[in-house]
Amino acid sequence: MSTSTPPPLPPPLPADPPSADTADTAGTAERGRRLPADDRREQLLACATRLFGERPYTQVSTTEIAREAGIARGLLNHYFGDKRRLYLEVVRRAALLPPIRADELPTGTLAQRVDASVRWFLDSVEPYRTTFLTVRGAEGVGEDTEVLALIDRTDDIAAQRVLQMVGLDPEQATARAAVRAFGGLARGTVREWTRGGALTRDQAHLLLRASLLAIVRDVLPALAPEPT
């Protein structure tokens, strides 16, 4: 498995001026009312996140997203340019796990640190879990290199954060590769919890905790290169 550093994440879309909302049109009283620019962008992203979580990229139109938000389609284009740029922002939010501050790193035994890292992961993906699954499968975008590069980069960031939380070196290439591979199990577990319904969240937590603990405690030492 390659451990070369993937390209950096693309920058967030720039903030929009408050006057951008003047093209707003009637929807419901709540959705169609004039909103500050940041609030409108958040509303559009929330609608897009839900719709892209329900169906693949090609099956969701900007007209539908705008209708859900109670605005004109032209206003959506003003904020995001086109559907693909909106989708990239949804991917960023669904795929990029939150940063960890030094004072938030768990303490205690290895088992306790692993337990905390799994809880952090499940807490992070829970609000976006249907969209998390859709964008992780790149459904409807095929081999879109920008989407795949974004997902690859966020996988690497997530592996580094897990290694930090369990008390290992996030820059160690073999450890990062192993935890990135563990990410495949994590995504499958979230799928069973969210779509299959075969696992509850508590069961998902147990499965990931036991697996990650075995990787960190037993597998990584065996993968470590022999001293020269």
C-alpha cells in the first residue's frame, strides 16, 4: 500500500457577500425568507447533504436542491457555481473528521484510549452517516480525480488522528497504512449500522473497538521493521 502523501485538500469555498440573497424567491415562510449569506449557504448544504445521502450524485438535480431550500436555482448557482462544486463541499463535510486538540487526547490504558477513539469516530460520522457512505463510495461520480483525491486525503488525516488518540506516532508510515486499511472495516461497519440495520451503534462500537485494539496491540508490533 502506498504511503505517499496525497495532495492537500482543496480550499473551502469563499464566503459570499450578504447582498447575495437578494435573488431569493418564495418557498415556505421559513425556507423562502431572506437569510444572511452564511445562513443560506448552510441551509443549501444541509439540503444537499440530505439529498446526496439518499441518492447518488447523478440522481440529484440542482433544481431539486433549490426547491427543497425554497429558493431559485440561480441563487444556488450564485453560492456554489454548479452542482459539482456543491457536491465537493458536501464531500468535504461528510468525509473530513474534526481536528483533535492536544487537551482532547484521551488518557488512560491503551484499551481506554482505543475506546475513546472509536467513540470519537462514531460521534463524528453520525450526523452525516448516510452521506458519509454515499460519498465514500463515490456513487455517481465514477473516477472523478478531485473527489477521489479528497477522499484519499481525508482517509490519511483520519488515520493520523486515530494514531494520535491511541498514543502512537501519526507519521509512522506502516502504522498509518494499517489504520487506513482499518478504515475499510470502519466504513463497512457504519454501513451495517446505518443501511443494513444489522448492527446497533453499541454493537458497531464493540466491533470497531475490539478490531482496533487488536491492530494496535498485536498487529502493529509484528509489522514493525526489524532493527538494523
